[in-house]
Amino acid sequence: MVEGARVNKDITVSLDWRDQVAVVTINRPEKRNAVDVATLHALRQAQLEALERSARVLVLTGAAPAFCAGADLAGVHEDEFHETLQVVLRGFTQLPFATMAAVDGPALGAGAQLLVSCDVRVATPSSVIGVPAAKLGLVVNHWTVERIVHELSWPVARAMLLTATTYTGEQLAGFGSVHRLGSLSDALVWADEIAQLAPLTIAGHKLALESTAGLPDVDELVRAAREKALQSEDAQEGRAAFAEKRKPRFNGS
């Protein structure tokens, strides 16, 4: 049984407990769980509470019909958004216990970033995962590129980032990038099993794994490219096309 369900509609994230498994749910179904600054702060608080209560596993999921459809574009320009997103992403990697993404539906943009920041991934076969930045005139940061390469593989990273290709859960499972196919219920069964493992072993192994993945310094060339794209006419066109549900017309400026 999940105990002590805590739902705050103002911050749109719930933290539920089943024994020592923390279940964190992004709960903005009307936005397909797109994250804004308030939601990111709520996710960070959920991480800290799970740490304080000595969780053995944290499962991140989204309320139907999506895992997370990306960033709420109304806030994507704000420095606070990018800074807080990075804190949340790295927060999942720094927790001393296993984190799991349980994906059912779209995991796009920021959703894909959340997915790769988790240690293991369970997804339904038809879930769609990708980074549509090239359709919006945006450039993701260096940390995200490195993480996608490490977690999903070079070929998948190149296709996602350079051609805006999306993959289903079933396809990524074939590459080993999604560890198991299944529903949230299946993910929770696995989480319960992981919670029975030796916690100090998990903490030590996770620390070693993260140290081998590395945390790249911010490359000034990448930073400059991101800022140039963010301030470009193409970025404005990408957001306008998204809002108007039409194909963007990019001109490279």
C-alpha cells in the first residue's frame, strides 16, 4: 500500500510512500506534465524529503497521459528555470540510493532529461522519448548531451539531437537504454525488490558509477551556441509554431 499520499495542487507534485520506496509523481495532466519553475522546485523538495526519510528507492513518474512532455515554454527563457532544472537533474544523480523513471506516454525535452538523470528506466512499449530542441530552435546544455550519450548511447544521442528523432520505449529497450518494459505497477514491483538490497552497497556503487560518467565543465563554445540559439529569430519562430500547432520556418538567424 502507498501510505501518506501528499498532494499539493499549487506545486503539482505528489510524494507517496510504499514502505521505503518514494513515489514522486509530476501532476500537471492538463499540461501533459510539462515542468515550470514551481514544479522543478517541488521536485527538488521531493528529492530532499526522500533523502531525509532514508528512502531506499525513488520512483519518478507522471500522471496520465504523459511522463513529462517537456518544459513549459512560458518559462523556458528564465535563468531560474535553467538553473533549477540543472539542480533537479543532478539531484537525482547525487542521491545515495537508486532512482527509477517509470514512463508511460511522452518523455520529451525536459522529460527526456529527467529520464536520463535516473539510474534505471521502465517504460511502456509505446512511450515516446526524444529531444525536439531542433524543432524549437534551442540548444540543450553540455551536461544533457553527455548524459544522453552515456545513458542512451552515441547513435541514439546523435539521432535525437541532430535529427529530432524520437524513440519508443520498445525501441530503446532493444538497445538496453530502457531496462524493462512495463507499467508503473511493474516498476513498483522492481522498486520493492531493489529496496531489499544492501543500501551501503548501492550508495557505494552509485558514487563510483557517477564518478566514471564524469561531470563536464561548461564548455564556453557550447554556452555561446546555446545563448545564440536562445536569442535567435529561429527560437522565436519555434515557440510560435509550437503554440500555433504548425510547422516552423527556420532561416538560421
